[in-house]
Amino acid sequence: MCLGIPAAQAANGQELYLAGDYSGAVEKFTSDLAGAKEADRASILNNIGTSYMGLGDLNKAKEYYQNAVSADPAYGKGWINLGVLQEKLGDKDAALDSFEKVTTADPMVYADAMVKKGTLLTELGKLAEAETTFMQGEQYATGSTAADIYTGIGAIAFMQKKSDVAERNFLKAIDADPSGAVLAYTNLGVLRVTQGDYDGARKLFKTAISNDHSAISQASEFLKKLDQMKPEHTNSTS
């Protein structure tokens, strides 16, 4: 994503990447790699992989992510990026294995890995395993990562028709990240619909939409469907 830094003024690989000059970033990071200390190699290789992701070259990105974790098997960010790419390529078993290799050495990175693993397990219908995974990350998570974990736990509870547990976790997600818990607002809105609280659902969908800057939820579609319902079925005065 380009953040408006002119590539001509970029002094390092990170700035070139942020400026959208992914080819320039690859070149600079590769140059940095030549004289890098052993402790820095994994992060530089990871950055090259991410730059290739920006270029849309998934095979090259995978190669460098694999090189990163080979250089340092404890490099959690590399395992997460490799797992995300493997999932994108359809190799979900390999992705789960990569997420599993992240340790608690960096607690926040571990929590993020558990979010990724739990979400994938949920998509695969492995709900009990997914719930356990989210709970493994819970004690290490803060902020938006905690919101993702509670949203995941709540979604599983909702699918299991445990409305009280779902609601409690969606509210925890919102408390953890009030301005960013887009999916929690959306899911809680859906739960309110099932409870017949259409006004409450409408407010939650609107809150989700106002915070959904990356269009990650279906809140606008849900709100549209709710607004199309007959007034006597919505009990809405707004």
C-alpha cells in the first residue's frame, strides 16, 4: 500500500516499500542482505518476500519466506507470512503447520498466529480445535488482536447456537478495540436480528460500517436487507 512517500526520497527498503516501489525495495533489501549480520538475515529475507508479494510474484515471495524461517526457525513473523501465503495458494495444511511453528517467545506475534490458525480452522469446520487455538492466544493478546480472538470465539459460539457465549465474546472484542472491532459489531448485529432487536442490530451495523475502512465485513449488505424489511417487522422509528 502506498502511503504517499515519494520513491525518489526514500532512504531505505522500508520507505521504498511504503512508497509503492516494490522493485526498488527488493533491490535495496537484497543489497542490505549482502553485509547483514546473521541475526538480521531472517527479517531482511522476510522483507524481500513481502516486497515480492507487493509485486504479485507469489512464488518468489514463498521462496524468501521459506529462506527467512530457515535462517531463523524462531522467526515468528516469517512463519505467519509463509502461512498466510500458503493459505492463499490453497495449501491449508501447510499453512496450519506454519502457524503452529510460532512460539510464545514474542507474545503478540504468537497471539496473531493463533488468530490466523483459529480463523482457518473455523473455515475448515474444525470448531473445537479452532476454539482451543483462539484460547491459546487469548492470554497474550491485546488491542486489535484480542478483538480478533474474541470475535473468533464468539463466531464459533454463534454457530453452535450458544447465544449468551457469543454475545459475551463479541462485547469483549468491542471493549478490546472499540474503533476497530468491525466484525464483532457486525456479528453482534446479526445476533440482535435473531433476537428480534432490529433497532439494536441497525445501530451495530451502522457502527461497523463507519469503522470498516477496508471493507472487511458485510455490515452494509445486512443493513440494506434490514431496511428492506417491512416496518412492522423492524420496530424502527429511525
